[in-house]
Amino acid sequence: MAPRTPAIRKACDEESYLFLQLPCIVPSEDLTIRKIYGLTISCVGVWIYLFVHVTIEYIKSIQSNSYVEWDVKTCSAADYTVEFRIHEEMY
């Protein structure tokens, strides 16, 4: 039984793709500008990271101090109470 379509037809149907790669030659003046843009974006990213990190650490330390201050102001008997179970043998 002979196939209805030749081998080429089987390899190239509606679901076939053709990938083509071409080398990209960038002029040196454009390459310098791209490097400067990359450096600028990287520096801005690092600056944003450092700013956010320092801000979060500052807020964490302020909240820690606020908690200690709140704990001192809300001193109760429970802070000085020891609770333990008394068994029948202890009576």
C-alpha cells in the first residue's frame, strides 16, 4: 500500500515551524549606550533594594522598641505569678 503523501509532505504540515537565526551586529556607539543603560538600571535596582532593606530593618527595630515599652506599661500580676499543678499527695 503506497502512502498518499510523499515524505516531504509528512514532515511539513500545518503544525510545522521554521526557525531562522541571524547574527545581530550592533554598531559600537549603540553598544556603548546599551552598556550605560544596563549599568544605570542595575544601579537603580541595587539602590532600591538597599533602601527597602534599610527601611524594613528600621521599622522592625522601632516596633521592637515599641513592644518593650508597651510591655513595661502593661505590667500585671500575671507577670509575677508562677502557676503549677497541685496533686492530691501534696495536701
